Amino acid sequence: MAGQSRKWMILVATIWIQAFTGTNFDFSAYSSDLKSVLGISQVQLNYLAVASDLGKVFGWSSGLALLYFPLWAVLFAAAMMGFVGYGVQWLVINDLISLPYIVVFLSCLLAGLSICWCPDTSWVGWWSSSTFVAPSEFAPVASTKLAGSELTRSHFHLSLTVSFNGVSAALYTLAFNAISPSSSQLYLLLNALVPLLVSFFALVPILRQPPLEPLPPDGVRRDSLMFLLLNVIAILNGVYLLLFGSNPSSLATARALFGGAVFLLVFPLCIPGLVYARSWYLRTIHSSFRLEGSGFILVDVDELEVHKGMATRQSSLEGYQLLNDDGVPVTNAVTPQKSFDGDEDGFCMKVITKGQLEMLGEEHPLGLLVRRWDFWLYYIAYFCGGTIGLVYSNNLGQIAQSLGQSSSTTTLVTLYSSFSFFGRLLSATPDYIRAKVYFARTGWLAIALLPTPIALFLLASSGNASASLQAGTALIGLSSGFIFAAAVSITSELFGPNSFGLNHNILITNIPIGSLVYGLLAALVYDSHGVSRITAVTLDSVVCMGRECYFLTFVWWGCLSVLGLASSVMLFLRTRRAYYRFEQARINSSLIYS
């Protein structure tokens, strides 16, 4: 039982690391000052943002490091990279040292690498100590392979832990307001120090890993309730930061609010106490709170054996049977049904059905992956959706400044961060409600992409309206947060869990590419109008003021996000049959073993 308690303590430590290592989301809070001190153009500032995002390209290196070094060493190496990377930028922005542009660029790259390493090592600590199977990006470390039903196992703790990575900017804004709200350079100092301190405190429970032990008979239900409680606490965190994360009226109020946020992060430590007191809990609360039919399923041993076959070559397609409304197996279920796929003679249906996936969990090595239309549709959807949202957050400082709302920058950063947090939490919605309403996860992805073009066209048409800027920021944060979290599950489901590590790293190459392309487009538009409308010049740095600074950028981004939305819809149409079969197989297995 002590092992089960320490498992939850490790999860809380993982949440802490996630919550304080999303330091790239507060870039816009100090980017204007960094640009002014360095005397660089908007294009050069964009390259610094790209350098931070380039860390994702080298995220695989954390898994390689974990093969040869202990967990604690890799975790502190990640924290030290952030300490050095952000520390150098803090020294530069405070005029304590003078460095050439290329050195600052490399410091941003080092900081970006730390952002990838810290969460990766925290996940290894959690999964290696829990009864859940480790995701296959860490398979070399945990020596574990994922099977079919494990496609659905990790969605809950993934969405929970990843969601806290999106709330980092809001937490840092509260700390900023509580310490010195007059100096934006403080963000860089916090980015350098806080992850190092949090890693030190989180390392204690991570190192005290419990021995792997089977779940007791009531373990599945107890874990479900524990995750339910943790999600409730997570929602309280998000609401708290959304309501109180903006500029407070006084320093004392800011410190009280920051203390409240820290308390909400520490509060989940009571979870181990609930594990020890499970007898009382089951007797008083659990007996009147039933989860049957809710779809909140973490581990189902019965469907594990059935779904394992879906992720292997040995399971032939003839082995799958769909059920009709009376629960009777339908013969030749693998053959596409006219009632489901529609008119296959039409051009659109030929495009949709040609080369489409037959089952979820089929392994895709690199050679097969790049030949799949589904992958490139997925890549475009991510590239023209979530990546645009990330680049928008990088430009929030200049967007607010150009519209004469520089004082609202921290409020906008908090707004984006909070709604990104809610979007990440919502990414587990398909698993919560799957017993009542089943919809392919790629369909949820298409729905999640819809707010981005709406927000961008709203920003392009609204002029200087503060309400429109806040509404657009919230919508983009919600959309991109959902995409970032859901992509982990979708990649595993569509292209195989055991190939996830390589495939997902290929997918997220669109982040630095998009950061470069979209950011460069925005910077060129910004600088071109800044030449004719100069309001302030520091060294060679030009500040653009007015709606036209980002009008064309919003229009172009909006059009590209429509392309991403169209790609996601096409991906859904091409993959819905595989999802439909997967769900029918799950229902079939539950009937067989019930």
C-alpha cells in the first residue's frame, strides 16, 4: 500500500515539473525589452523565438541520455540547461554583460532544449513507478512495449500532466506580480531559477520509486476515482488562475493570490492519505457514487487481451467482427459498408477510401509513415493549427504593443496560458464520454481546430478593440492546447504505439518550421509598416504602432488555419472506419467477458 501512495506522490511531482517548465509560453512578456536592449529587428527577434522552439527537434536526446545516465542526473542536467540559457538572457537584458547576437541565439536554443528534457524525465519517473504501461517513446528506458488497449490507457494521465505545462505562463505572471510587477526582466530570472528549485524538491519522491506491484481487486475503481479527484483539482487551478491571474490592485493582494496558487499545487499531496484511508472512503462515499457506464476507464483487463491483437501483424482483419443493434456478429465486417462509407463511386469517396487505415495501432516504420496520406494530412492539420497558436503566443507582446495595449500584455499571457490549460484537459473528453457518445479522436481534432480561424479573422476585423483581442487570445489558447495534448494519443493510435517515439518527433518538426515561417511572415509585415510609422527607436530597433502591423498577418494565418481545418476533416473521414471498428471490438469484448 505504501508503494501505491508513493505512486501518487510521484504523479504530483510530475505535475509540479510540468507546471513550472512551460517557460516558452511567457516569451512575449519580455520579448519587447529583449528586442530593445539588443537593438534588433522583428525578424531577428523571431529567430530567437524559433531557437527556443528548435529544442523540440532535439527532444529525442532526453531518451538517449536516459539510456546511459540515471534519472536524477538527466533531470538536473535539464534544469541546468534552463538555468544557463535563461540566465544568460537575464544578464544581457539587464545590461550586466554584452554578448553578440549569435550567443544569445544559442542561449535561447539551450533554454528550449531544457523545456523538452524536464517534462520527459518527469514522465519516466511517473510511468516507471506506476502500474500503467510506459508510453513507447520511453520504451527503451522502461523496457516496455505498448499493446492495443494501452492505446487508451494513458490518455487520462497524459491529459492531466500535459495540461499543467500550459499553465506555466499564468503561474509565472502571478509570481511576477507578487515580486516586482514593474520589471519584465524578472520573467527571465524566474525561468532560470524556478525549474531548478522545483526539480530539486520533485526529485525526492521520484527517486523513492515503489516496487511494481499488481493492483488490488478494487485498484481499478480506486485509481479512477483518484484521477477524477485530480482532474477536479486541476480545473480549480485553471479557474483560479483565470480569475485572479491578471494584474492585482496591490502587492499584498498579488502575494496572497500567488500563495493561493501554490497551495492548489501542493494540495494534491493529500492523495496518498486517501489511498491509506480507502476503507473509510469506500464505505462512506464510493458506495453511493457509481462510475458504471461513464466511460472513465483506466485499465480493463478483459479488453486488454482482445485489443492486443489490434496492434500486431499476427491479428488478421478477418478476426474482427462488428455487432448489429441486437448484439449479433455481422459477417464480413471488414469489408467497407455502403451505409457507412456512402457512394464509393464518387471522386471524393475514392480519395477518402484510397489507402485508408484498416485498424488502429498498426505499426508504421519511417518508410511507411512518409508514404501515408493520413500522416501528411495530420502533419498539415497540426502545422496549420496548433503551431499557429504557438507562434501567436510568441507575438503577443508585439501585438498588444502595436494596438496600444502594452499594459495588458501580462493579462493576455495569462489568458492564453489558462485557456491552453483548459484545452489540454479537454483532450481527454473522448475517453470520459466514450461509453455514451463515441466519436473518433480525429473528429475531435477537427472540432478543436475550428476556433483558430474564427479567432484570427475576428482579430483581423476588430481593429483595436480590447475585448476582441482577449476573446481571440482565449480561443486560440483553447484550440492549440487541445491539439498539443491530443496529438500524443492520435499519433500512437494512427501510426502505432511502439513507433511513437520516432513518429511523434517527426510530427513536431512542424513546430520549429512553423515558428520560422509564420514568425518570419509576421515579422516582415511588422517591420515593413514600422519603417513608415516609427514611434520609437532604440538603437536599430523599430516599433510599429497601429492595426496594419498585424492585419495582413492575421488574414494569412486565418487562411492557413482554414487549410489545417480542411486537412483535419479529411483525416477524420479517412480514419473514422478504423476508429469505428476499434470501438466495436471493445464493445464486443466487453459482452464476451461480461
